[in-house]
Amino acid sequence: MNQNDLTHEILDSAYKVHSALGPGLLESAYQTCLIHELNKKGLETIAEQPVPIVYDDIKLDCGYRLDILVENTVIIELKTVEAFTDVHTAQILTYLKFSIKHVGLLINFNVKSLKNGIRRFVL
């Protein structure tokens, strides 16, 4: 499956979860339900994938974790915030860089309409 088809399937699942649950829950609830939906579609998911930082040829395990990695290709960073900030953008871009992935989705479930809570990043 190419990256566009994969992100389409991820977003389809995210819309399904948001439609059923609405805004206002903890990030962990959306994470669990989204993983369930993605697994129902036969997609491989890894929750809380560690992301080491590499500095000057030193690999540092600083406790950073991807919320969800789908098919070892797309990073999903989940939020339940009032609005995205520059810090959220920096976070997903950093995760893409250090995990050597090219596509990331930043999804905020704390919105009335999920289309206003999605940002796609491509490196």
C-alpha cells in the first residue's frame, strides 16, 4: 500500500473514532480505539514506539515515544488540545527526522470537526 492510500485508511479510521466518541476524552482513549480500528483493517500498528535521539554518533534513549507507528511507515502523533502550537509541529518533525520516516499525521481529537484537527507532514 502506498503512503497516500495508507494515510487515507488512517484518516478514515480516525474519523470513525471521532464520530463515535466525540471530543473531550483523554489521548489514551483515542489511541486505543484508533489502534483497534487500524488493526481491524489488517494494518500493523506499534504503540509507544521508542525514538532514540542521535547526537554526535551517540544514541540517547531519552524516553521519547511515537504514539502510533503504522506499517512501519506513517507516524501518528495524537493530541487532545485546544489548538495546535508550534511545539506540536516541531515534535512531529523531530520524530520524523529521528525515526527516519517520511510521513506523519498530527491528529487533534479535541475539536468539534476532525477535519480541523488534522495536519499531514511529509519530509
